[in-house]
Amino acid sequence: MSFLKKGYEDLWKAIIRPPRDQYIPSDLGPVKFDIEHRIYQRTDLQLKNPRGLTLECSFFEPIDEERVAEQLPCVVYLHGNCSSRIEAISAVQYLLPAKICVFCFDFAGCGLSEGEYISLGFYEKDDVATVVEYLRNSGRISFIGLWGRSMGAVTALLHGHRDNSIAGMVVDSPFSSLKVLAKELASRYVKLPGFLLTGALKLIRKSIRKKANFDINELNPIDFVDKCFIPATFTLGVNDTFILPSHSEIMYEKYAGEKILKRVDCDHNEPRPEYYMHSIAIFFYNTLYCEILPEPKHKKIKGFVENFKPKVHVLEEAIQFQENLLNPSENIIAIEPVAGVEEPEDNDSLSDDDDDDEENI
């Protein structure tokens, strides 16, 4: 395999087939557990998305005896591109004591859910719509919030602008445009002059359209943020080298709704600090109107119930994937620009005349 072909394959896989998070259901913890002397339970279930793919889901809520109201608010956690619903476990311990249920799931193409490829929000927004519809029809949920990171943050924005009934959103490290992100990543991974990089990106775009049936040039969350009025907390990692902080900053500036911007001293896939997690719990407590709920009565726990002691989910594969992409062990290809050769216009149009070009790399 040539260096150029390896670089080409690494880049399209980085977008639609990054490493899949591997886990087993027991990694989600006990099905009944204690947090701050209250008993909660986890119910695992499956939902079908509009494409007929099965989504593996988990719902965390108080047991019936601990429930302070028939309907409780719920946060739907939306994980990143190399992750799974396991990522939501760190949020559970902060949200449940605030009287907020947590629903998490593996996007199609991730974790234990069905699907071969991801689409970084293009189809994932319909997974979210499936979950929101299920929760609304359950009769047990009042207000709904979305908490998304990376791909999940983009998905929250793409769903939020069409569903203003969402009460609050946390948008952690989204990209503003997939085309811009792909160009940024490609320029750092494959050392090519501009005119060759433009051609390589066009091939990558064609491959993704052929394999995953969507156009990366049409995935631009920045085009929708001025149409979204849901209260939102934007978050960026000041050390993020994967999705640069500038993406969050320009999205925040253009966002139409009530908004807050938080900066954390983290890289893209590093766990968020405890103070930040507490602040997000407070944000959802306010936006999901938890103050109108009655306080739980003090009850003595009968029998033994396991304490909830989640392990910090370190996204090892995601971190390694990011490191390999941004700092490849071998220089894939480096070509200096030729004097007098002008770069072609970056044209968004695609033709079918050279669909087999990728085979000739």
C-alpha cells in the first residue's frame, strides 16, 4: 500500500469509521444502586431508528418508591465519535441527585448498536429524534435536555434547531463545518500543497458519499445556530488539537438563544473536571425546572444496595486515534508546491465521471 493510499484511507475512516468503543453491558454498573442514600435503577432497552437499525439504550431513574413525581425531567446524553453510552456514566452521578433522569444510547455505528458507519450528526440527529419521541410517549418524562460532546454536540445542535421544545442543551466541542474540519485534519496529516489537498478532499468526499450516503459539504452546524433559541452552554477545551477551539467560539457568537461559554483546561477527549460537571448539573437543574419538584422524603434504605462507584471512562482508543491522526508515526507524503502552478478553485460540485479515481490512488 502506498503512503498516499494509506493517508487517504485513514482520513475517510477518521470521518465515518473511527475505532468503535468496545465494552460489555456490565461495564454500565449495577442495575440498582445507591447515590447519596437514594436508590436508583437502570433499565436497558432497544429502539429502532428511522433506518431500521437497532439502538442499544439505557435509562437511569429513581426506583418507584423514591420517585418525587410521576413525571421527571431527563437529560439525553450524546457521546462522541469514538465513544459509546459508557461515556454518560460520569454524568449520572451528578444528574440523578438533582432529580434528573438520564437516558443514554449508542448511536448507530457505535458501541453495541447496529450500523457500519457514523455520519457525525447527519443521521445521528434522527437517532435523537427517536429517543425524544420514546421519552415523550412514555408518560414518565416532563422536560428534556440534551448533553452532547464532539459528534454528540453537533447532533444536539442539528436536532435542537428543529425542536424548540428541548429545554436546555450542553454543547461540548462541536465542529462548525465538517468540510472545514476535514481540511484542517487533512492538512496536518497529509503534507500536500493546496492544489493536491483539494483534490484529495474531493476523493474523500466521494468515498464517504458512496459508503455512508451523505455529503460532508452539507454538514454545517454553523448554518443552523442562528435559528436555535434553546438555552445552551457551549464548552471548549483550551488544549483541543482535534476540533480547534475556534469552532466553538464562532458557533457561540452566532447562536441565537440564551448562551454561556465555558472553557476547560482539557484536550478533546480528556475527562471534564469535577467543578465543570457540577456546573452542568446546576445548568440543567435550572433549565429543566427542577425547583418545582417536591423534595424527596428521607427514607431508610432496606437491605443492601450497591453504591454507585463509576470508573472514569478514559477514552483510550479515541485518544490514541487522535494522536495517530495528528502525529502520524510515518510521514505519509510531503510534496512542496511547484512554482507557477496555481491552486484550482475549491469547487463544491461532484461529478460521476471519475467515481473510480479512489481505486487509482
